[in-house]
Amino acid sequence: MLSSIGHDVVTACAALRAGIVRPAPVIGTDVLDLESGEMVPVMGHPVRGVTEGFLFLGLWMRMAERAIRDLLTYGQLPEPEQAGFWRTCELMVVTPTLEPARFPLLDEPVDSAFLKEDYAGTLLELTGLSIPLERVHSFPAGHVGVATALEQAARIIEGDRAERCLIVAVDSYLEPDTLDWLASRHRLKHGGNPVGLMPGEAGIALLLEAPRAVEARRGHVDAWVQGIALADTGSPRDARSARRDGIVLADTLASMSPTSPFRGDVVADLNGEEWRARELGGALARLGPGLSDARLILPATSLGDVGAASGGVGVCLAARAFARGYARTNESIVMSLAETGRVAAIRLGHPDTPGAARQRTLG
């Protein structure tokens, strides 16, 4: 994990648990301060020393490469030179939705070949991982991208097409074009818009592995993936007729919390925007006591909105809570809401959960 409060997963998760924040003014993006009447910079959460001066694919690769190297170290995984391990691994790259409105460099929406060759191909060269390009999958799905990639990875592993899948998710809301895109839609938080978001950026790398494979190499397990649910409300964020009743989200969360009431941690990607809060509020009202005892964790309070990396941040936080012993129970849920109207939930279990070896492992 790479973030504004730590350049590795251990430091970042410890800092987030401690409530550490490192906001900084975003130079070049000013808003009107209603009290002083002057233009002031928007506040954001940059990854200092890593992303300055880089844009788009270059910025993504800077974060992705560091996240992968942190995974290799933290997970005590084979080095890139050990081709036998990595050649049979699938690579899932998770990115923002590639819409020209946000990325003017793109004249029109791009296909998966762009992400596979221009992004994933270069990333593999930088890291030295010997994963063939034909084993690369792309998920330009924003906030629900990690859950979508995990679902696909689980199908691949359960179908015996691979023993392990590497999931890499990156996003930055601090690029100039993205900041203009957010500002034009009145989504940035400032004195005149207290229900906006603070832009952040992050890179995440996860390894999903079949239990038999991790046992064969005597690797360690951080969490069991016990379930993944994806649904679509049919109401994009900017749809005028959008209803924020939380019905679809409530059903999705209920499917991931078989024990009622659920008393574990729920890591949610709320970012300060009203539409997200209304969606979750409606879901919690419908679920009643089923989720009222859960502990809600909001990473954006320390990191800002990290877009497509947010689901991966949630997984890292839940897994580290299991490892350090401060998780509330042996189960956690990571919840995601996308601007497109899609919702997702991932249920994770403690590595020592009885009978969990039948599930997929996260290292």
C-alpha cells in the first residue's frame, strides 16, 4: 500500500488507525473563501516525494510499482526473477473509469488493449515480473474496481485456470485535469461546499491465492475472502432522477453479513459527499439491528478520496486489523459505492477462522 500517510502497508494502516492526516494545499486549484473573500487553494492528500511532476500513466506506474514492491516485501513473496511462480499468475489492473471528460488526453473512450499494453506491459517491465500479457485483465471501474477484480480472480482460481492473481489498483484525484473535472461538477470540499470531497491518491497491490498453493509454499495468510457481492442501483451519481433510498446497497450488505446482527468492522468509502452518505444512511435504516452494532471505518478521513484504490485500501485495513488484533470480530466487510451507480461488498475473515481454508486467501 502506498498513501499520503505511509509508503508501505504497515506504516499506512498504523497511521490511519492513529488518525494521522497530512493534508496539503493543492497548488493551481483555487476556490473562493467565503469568510475572507479571497481565493485559496483546495486542500488534498498527495503522496509526497512520489507523484509530484507525474501525470496519467506515468503517475499510475509510479504508485503501482511501489505498491507491488511493498507486497513482495511484506508478503515474503518470491522475487521477480523466480519465473516459475509469476509466469502462472494472473494480473488484474484496476483503474479509474477512462472517460474523456476526466482525461482530456483521451479523444474517446479506450478499450482494454490500451491498459494491457501501454500500462500493464510497461509496469511488468519496471517490476521485472514475468507475467505474460495474455494473463493481464483490466478493470477501469473506479470505486468498485477492486471488488470486480476480486470476483473475476476468484472465478479463475476456482476454475483451476490459475493458482494466484495479483491485483493492482491505483488512482489519483490530484492530477490537474481531474481537479478541473471535479471542480466543474462542484465536488471539491471547500468553505462554500462543505459536503464535497478532499482529493487523494493511493496505490494498492493484493495477492489472491488458492489455499492449496499457499500451503504448498508455506506462505502466510492475512485474510480469507469469504464472499463478494456486486450490484447496480441503476442511478449514476449525476442522474437527476437518482433515488438514494439504499435498497440495493442494503441487499448487498445483507448478503455479506450472514450473522445477524453483524458486529464486525465495515470499511466504507464515504468521502464527505452527500449522495454517498444518503445511500449508506438509507441502507442502514433498512437493515435496522442487522448492522447497527457494526463499527464504521472511513479511510477518507485520513487519505481523502482515493478513487479506484479505495476498495484495496479497505482490504488492507481489514487484513492488518486481523494481523494486529484490533479487529472488532473475526469478520469485516469492505463496502464501495461508484459514481456509475454500482455498489460492492467484500466479506473478509480472520486467517484463524475455523473452516475458512475452503475460501480464497489474501496475502
